[in-house]
Amino acid sequence: MQIEYRQHQNGSIAVVTGEEKIITDVQSALDLVMTARYEGGAEKIAIDKNAVAEDFFILSTGMAGEILQKFTNYHIKAAFYGDFTRYTSKPLRDFIYESNQGNAVFFVPAQEEAVQRLAECAL
């Protein structure tokens, strides 16, 4: 896992890259949040989709809901970036669409778009 911290007008953004699965459950997501917050002062995180366990994208597991609730509780804004087109589940596609309409969680195709969306968000 690699974390790069980028400073923007609205705060620090942690950009997480790597092929290893970093988010595999709620605890690993919280560990990432705490690392980003305490090492880089980041309350916004851009996360490579490849670093997230596939169970996150199966809504019936409840993993996405639990993790995103923790992000909300800890006042973390997140953008997941990567190719989401291979997912055909209507509930997941609806979830991604609805998330992208808000200002706390985004699912976008590219890292730079994730950083830009987060940079535009006020804490």
C-alpha cells in the first residue's frame, strides 16, 4: 500500500494506491482512516478500487454499508476510483449513482477525478 498526501484548499487528501487488498473488513477500513488522519491530517481519502475486497461491491454482504457508515461517523469523505463497469448488479449501480449525487462518497473512473471531486468538497 502506498499513501500520498496532497494538500488542497479544503484540506489534505490521502491518495491510496496498490494492488494488495487493503480494505477487507470494517476494521481494516478504520485502520486506513486512522493512518490517513494521523500521518497526513487527511479527512478525505481517494482509494484505488483494486485495494478493496470484492465483498464490498456485493451489497448483500453489508460490508459497504458498514464501512461507509464508519466513514460518516469519523467525518471522512471518500472517493473510490477504478473501473466499475463490470458490475451489473442493479442495486450496486443504483448505489453508485446515488452516492455520486451526494458529497460524501464518490465512485469515479480515474484517480485524478477522485482527487478533484474530494478537493471540491468542504469538510
